[in-house]
Amino acid sequence: MKNALKIYRKEIKEVIKNKNIWLPILIITLMFSIIMPIAFTVSAGSILKDPDTINFINKVFPDSQNPYQTLISFMVKQFIIFLLMIPAMVPSLIAPASIIMEKENNTLEPLLATPIKTLELLLGKTFTALVPAFAISTINFIILCINIDIVSYIKTGVTPLPTWEWVIVALILSPILSFIITMLSIIISSKSTDVRSAQGIGSVVIIPIYAIIGLQIAGFFMINITYLLAGCLVLILICPLLLKLAVKIFDRENILTKWKMK
């Protein structure tokens, strides 16, 4: 574990300096944590004037007593799922670059030639992706919470966040998802010589996130604590399997002797 922490401390400094990582994160933060939540919460009263919106609320939430609060609670679920793009995206930007860029800079071979174990090496690179992803995700969830609560309190005197769903997504599901994306990115980058192709795994994970939001908006189901805990349990069981697979696939000898960059 000491060797893993040494790798983390060395590489996290490079991550902090990398502007290519922070720009897309800043854009998502502005869109889904600030601009869209505030705009929607402010305009919710006008949206409720649309008969289709009222029909949707009556259909999906037949016991609703306050349409405004119901609409805000519904959209909060969408924004929370939207913010899962950050723990999906950040590791997919950091993990592939930490391997492939080191190969391009001829700094990976000396590291692999040391007695460090493959598990320690991969854990070090995993920490480098996980820590920023968790920190940034948590900050975004807090910003979302503050923005929606302030506007909602001004209009109704109610603060809809945080909820238990918010807590589970922000503190449990988010780091689990980051770990899985990191492992998949490492597995792909172990067999790839192109940073962009290895980073594409993040965009693949965004598709199910949009699918979940679409199904909720269509009224097929609604995210709740039971679904979230069941999903977390399944993903937790996948994590050690992916770590074991990543260690097996990360072929040190091949990287040292045969991996030729294009």
C-alpha cells in the first residue's frame, strides 16, 4: 500500500496541473449544478401552467398535494442522475493518460522495472483517478443542493435537498462508479496506444445515465432508495472482479518489450 500511495502522491500533482481535465468538468458543473437547476426552479411555476405537465404529475404522482413541490422533487432526481456524469467522466480522463502518456514520455518502463507489484501500481493510479473524482462529485452535489434549496425556499419555504437518494448517489454510488470506470479505463489503456480511444469509455457510460433519465421522464419508473441500494450492491460485487481482471490484463512484460507507440 505504501508504494501505491507514493504513485498517487506523484501523479496527483500532474493531474492538478492538467487543464484538459478541468475544462470539461467546469462546463458540466456550470450546466448541471448551477445554470439548469436554478433556471428550472425559478421557472417551475410557469411550467406548471402547461396542461401536459399537470397531466404528467397527476399520472405519475396521483397522491400529490403540492404540484410545485412534486415537480421540483421529480426534477431533483434527474439532476442527481445527471451529476453521475462527473464520476464517470473524471476517471476516464485521468486513468488512460496516466498510463499511455507515461509510455509516450518513456517514464513507464523504469517504473515497471522496479519490484513494485502490479496490484500496487494499479491501485496507485486508481487513487489518482478516484480521489479527484470523488472530491469534484461531492462539491457538485453540494452546489446543486445549495442552489435548489435557496431558490425553492424563497418560493415555497421548503428545502427539498438533501434526500436519502441524494446521500446514496453522492457518497456511495458515485465512488463505486468512479472505481469501475477507472478499472475499465486501465484495462483498455493497457491494450491501447491511443489516449483518446482509451478515454472513450467515459462516453459509453453516459448512455445508460441518459437512459435512466429518459425512462423516469417517460414515467416508466422512478429512482428510489430500493433501486439505488440494489444497484450499489450489484456494482460493489463487480468491483473486485474488475480489479482482478485489470491486474491480469496489465501485461508488464509486453509493455516493457513489445509495446510500440504509433
